[in-house]
Amino acid sequence: LLLDKIKRQDKSAERQAVELANTEYAISQRLKDLVNAEKSVSDQEAQLRYLIGMEGTTGLIPTYPPSGEEPLETTAQAVSLALEKQSTLKQLRLELKASALQERVARRKQLPELSISTSVGFRGIEDQFSDSVKQISDGKGRWWSAGLQLSLPFGNKLAKSDYKRSELRTRQLKNSLAAAEWKQRDSVESDMRALVSARVQRQVADKSVSLAELRLEQYRQ
């Protein structure tokens, strides 16, 4: 309609061609902005459907607008909460704890082992059974013994191999946990920066809408 209106205007061919070119360019720019906006909305809807486990391509219409208030947590608080609650990190910590225990057990198996054994009892040494029972009941015939047993693991290659394997497993889990914590921390910090940026963009968009409504009202007047 706008192009038809320009074509009907009584202007020189050169001026009319320039206005038509400018108008067509402006329309193509607005069309490009519209396509980009629709693509952004579709991408965000697809991502949201993936996060909530929703199948299909049904359009999502938010019931409540996004909040423009500051988040309850600071970046440091959000990172600390994510490191504490993230299920993968919890699992890695449990595996690391179990591996560290296995490593300690394997290390102790390489050490010398000293065992102490003691025994105490009563015995009857009389010829008659009844006399022996009476002797025990009188507290006679008491005996005791004690002993030490020292075991030295010379050439225990199996124990050394188990310890090295447990030690390597513990080191690998520590590195995996550190890498996972770093990744989680980076993800949360990135999300917090994106939240700040999105909030500013929303404020700018709200002001742009207000300005456009004011211009529209002035144009109607």
C-alpha cells in the first residue's frame, strides 16, 4: 500500500524512483528484522521445550511476563549453590570418597603387620574328674599365654599393584571433579551475565515500546 501511494504521487520520475528505492529498502529491512525476531522466538521455544521435556512444535505463550527484578542470589551465591546441589558433582564426590578409602586400604596392605594373641583359662590336673572340677571351681589351675606374630610383605607385588591402581583412580577422580566444578562454575557465571544482559535488553525494549506508542498517538492526533 505504501509503494502504491508513492507511485500515485505527482513527482518527477527521478525523485519518485529514489523514494521508491528508499521505501523498498526500509520495507526489506523491517522484513529482515521480523524474520530474525520470529527465528529467535522459535529457537527459544525449542530450547524451552527441550528443557521441560515437551514434544511437538506447539507454540508456547507465557502466562506471566519475565521478572525485571534483580535475582535473589549474587553470582558467588549462585555458583556455591550449583556446586553443592549439582547431581553429577555429588556422584563424583561419592566416587572420590570411596576411591580414597580403597587407596588407604591398599596402602596398609603393603605395611608390616603385627598381631598380638592372648589366652587365659582354667584346667584340672587331678586324677579324678570330680576332683578336677572342684579344683577349677576353687580357682586353681589357672593358666594364660601370650604371643606376637609379625608379618613382613616382602615381594608382595600384588599389593603394590593394587595400591598403584587405587592411587591412579583417586587422582583421576580428583581431576574429573575439579574439571566438572570448573565447567559448572563457568556455566553459572555465563548464565548470570546473560541474565543481566537480558534484563537490560528488556528495559530497553520496554522503553522502545513506550516511545513507539507515544509516536503512534501523536501521529493519530
